[in-house]
Amino acid sequence: MQSELRKKLLDAFTNSGESYLSGQYLAELIGCSRTAVWKHMEELRKEGFELEAVRRKGYRILKTPEKITADEILLGLTTSFIGKNIHYEESVESTQKIAHILASKDVPEGTVVIAEEQKSGKGRMSRNWYSPKYTGIWMSLILRPNIPLTKAPQLTLLTAVAIAQAMEEMTGLTPEIKWPNDILMNGKKITGILTELQAEADRIHSIIIGMGINVNQKKEDFPPELQGIASSLLVEKGEPISRANLIKSIFKHFEKLYLLYLDQGFYPIKLLWEGYAVSIGKMIKARTLTNTIEGRALGITDDGVLVLEDSNGVIHHIYSADIEL
Ligand code: BTN
């Protein structure tokens, strides 16, 4: 995790825009010596930041590194708690596993685990999630909302909206959401969300939201079995997207929606979700763990449950399934 001094330093650059910040100013602001400021700046340089140091003016950050670093995410991050504690790893089995361990150690709400690569990324329904190095966003966010267990799935829908809004902001393209948690572009999946809980009786200790976002993979980078069904922002937009900027945008949209949700409940989120929904009103097949139900998707309830009407007019409430359009 980042030292508090480093966070303050990056906050100062976040607010300074193009201006130079002098060593003296930074030292006073963050409460350390000028030599300590210089050491932090050298560490940033080693991480791949391009810095300018001009006599009598001070420091300026010109360029951030290609690889995602926790420092790069903190630089320009405008949230107050989402993403403020970053646990960054180069290569892991699964960010979910690490987030589960951290969550049981009482780390603050909003802590996030980010990895450049996952060796055995977890998807829904015990599937694998393909997570190659340096091209995607593989991260798990720890939340501690005071809500009943039954409402936890609403946070999956909220996350999908936050990611869709961030993608729109960053690419100008509008994604679609397939209930409950797939984000699609041109019918292909570019994001999956996996929500897991730590709870006792009816009390949620923490919710761990895993997000897998295909950002800069080329079509041929996907294994053949995924090429027909998966895509990336690079393929859809035709140009690479900064992963760090997308992460910051997701954190910003997430925090705003999450605070709205805690204050006003799921209804305003539901309206936003419906604006991106692709399955509603259509004939779909819902494959649950035990059976498959075919029918028209009528919408989602105020709790985020999918409502389906089959050909006999019977209404089904679907809590968890894979949807085929
Ligand atoms: C899905 O099956 O659609 C959900 C995929 C979720 C993948 C993400 S990547 C980050 C986090 N760590 C994991 O092992 N899985 C989730």
C-alpha cells in the first residue's frame, strides 16, 4: 500500500495541473524534508513517470508510465474513499483471493486489489477468466455496506452501470449491459463482474466485487474459443485506451453511484441500469444451475431480480443465471 506521504504528494500534483511545484512547497505541504521529496520524485521516475525538474520553479509530471502503478492511479484520483488504498500486484492467481484475505483483516472500505496478470482468474459459474498481462483491468473492490444479504446483487448492477458510464466517458462508445453483469459492445463481451460475500447470519462483513475488463487486447490475442464472443475496447474503438485513466473514471462513477444508493436505495440505480439494458423486452433463455427457462424478459424488480414471462404466461423471478439472447 502507498505511504501517506506519497499519497499527499500525488494529491498535490493532481491539483496543480500544468504548474510546477517547488521542493520547498511540497516539503511543507506533506510535512517532510526537501531531500525526502526528492527521494519520492526519484522513486516515481524509477516507476516510469517522466518528470521535469526546473531550478527555481520545481517539479512537474509530464507523462505517466505504460504499466499501471498505484501511484499513477492516485495521481488525478478524485474520490474520497473508493480506490484510495491500492494493493497492486504484478502477477497473482486471482485478485478475488487476495481481496478476501484483506477483507477479513478489516482494511478500509474502498480498498482495491489490482493485478497486471491473473494465472487463474475466476469467472461466474466456476468458469475461468482469461486475464493476460498488461492489457486488461483485473481488480477486486472491497465494500462494507450496511444492507441485508438479499440486496447484495444490486451492487453487481450498480457496478455494471459505473463501468458503462466510465467506458462512455473514455471512449465515446455506448456499451450495453446484459443482465445481470455482462458488459457488451456490438454483441461481444468486454467485461464480466463477479460479486462475492463474506457474511455471518444476515450480516454482511464485506462484499468483494471482481471486475474483469478487456481493454487493450487485439482480436488475435484472444484464444480462438473466445474470439467470436469476446472483444476489447481497443478492438471496438480502434485505438488503445489508458487503463489507469479508465480505472480512475470507474472509481469516480462508482463512488457517486454508491453514495446515491446508500442514501436513496436501488431505485435511481435501476433507472440508470435500464438505460443500458439490452435484454429487456426480448425473448431470452435463462440458464440457471438447475434448469433453462425461455421467455420474454419483462424487466428487473426494484431489488434487481430479472422477471421473465414464459409462453404459458407464467412469471418467473430469476436470481442468478446465464442469459442467451
Ligand atoms: C464473469 O464470469 O463474467 C465474471 C468475471 C470476473 C473476472 C474478474 S477479474 C478480477 C477478479 N478476479 C477474479 O479472479 N475474477 C474477477
